[in-house]
Amino acid sequence: MVPGFVPAPQVEKLNAATRAQFAARLDPLEFEADLQYPGAPRSHTEAGGDTVRRLLDAYGRDPEFAEIATSQRVRGWMETYFGEAVLLSRAHHNCLMTKHPLYGSLTGWHRDIRYWSFEREDLVSVWFALGDETVDNGALWFVPGSHTAAFDADRFDDAKFFRADRADNAAILRTAESPRLASGDAVFFHCNTLHSAGKNLSDGVKFSLVYTYHGRSNAARAGTRSASKAEIALKTLHQEPGR
Ligand SMILES: O=C(O)CCC(=O)C(=O)O
């Protein structure tokens, strides 16, 4: 977690762009009713059925979103981790994530890699808080160190959520932490980190901006959703050997 990663004036611009996008409700959108997570409306036609969960393709929505996604600071962090040139995925995360007080659902324990398809399970996401994020308004919970743990498939349910009803899993989940985030804070987390998020019990919508990156040597598998959108190569800062 990096407090104050995004300078206040930039957070202000990101928030203005967010409100405009949220008001315009331009496609591509993902609705709570599409996901059917606990607390979500059961269909698009019942109360709350038009509640947006994610405004997809944040990168393409507004230059402010593209700028932070490819900023030198993010590049620096990602290149330090991957040790090579870095690509931004437009197929995964790349969204403005919302959580609504009334119809925003909770998200069970999972690893993001569950539906992603790359040569190696080695991607990193960055989550920017655009306002305060606390346990009360549905902030993220993480299990520290879980990105390196090996779990058998039966520790997860059919939808690849980590089964909180198993005693062995529950013992691990008791070590989870929910970092309190302020506007402009960033959290970097690995695609194998177990995480979850609660419902929003406040009276305001929570907004966050989320992007995912991988190293150049870790390609998306051809023919999968991970390879379905052209990626964005971050201009490299990394000095590769011999160059
Ligand atoms: O905000 C949430 O409910 C969690 C989002 C999340 O973990 C995800 O989309 O992978």
C-alpha cells in the first residue's frame, strides 16, 4: 500500500472524470445483476437491477484514466517488480469499480487469476482509491503472503471462490487485513493474492480505479479472453542487460 500515491490535484481530475462517466453511463458497463454476487439484484428488471458495478475499459474512457494507467510512477513500480518491460492489459480489471450502498454486492474470497489465462501466473494489479475506503463502505480485504501459497483445487468452490466454510481455509482467512485507504492511496497486489470485499454500509457510492499489468515475457494465451484486447506497452524505463 502506498499512501498518497496520486497527488491531490490529479485525484480531483480523476474524480471529475469518474463522476462524468458515471452520469453518462456509457458502455461498456457491467451490472451488479450480471454478477449475482451476494446482495446483488437477481435480475435487471427488479429494484436495483440497473446498478452499475464496473465501468469497463477505463483506459479508453478518458485521457485522465489513460494517463495514470501509463504514468511513469506506475511503470517504475511495475518494472521494479517484473524486471522487464511491462504491458497493461485492457482485458482484465481496466475499470472504474463502484460499490453502491443499496445494491452493491460483496465479493467472496478469490484470486484474480482464476479466470485469466497467461503463460505464468504472474500479474500485478494496482487499485487507486478515489475516496476513503473502509470496512464500512466495502473496502478490500487481503490475506498477506497468500500469493505464494499452493492450494489444492478443492479449497475453492465451483466458481473458484476460496471456501470460507472449511476450517483450514478459515484459519488462513483470520489473518486477513483490510487496509484503510484515503483518496489517492494505491494498493498493489498480485493476481494470486486472496482478497475479498464487503458490502457498502455507508450512504455514498465508493469509486476506485483498477488496472492490471504483466511482464513482456508473460504472454496471454492465444484464443482466451486474456488475449482478446490489444495491450498497452508501457514506455520502458528498465535497462535490459546488454543495452
Ligand atoms: O470491490 C469489490 O467488491 C471487490 C472487487 C474485486 O476483488 C475484483 O473485482 O476482483
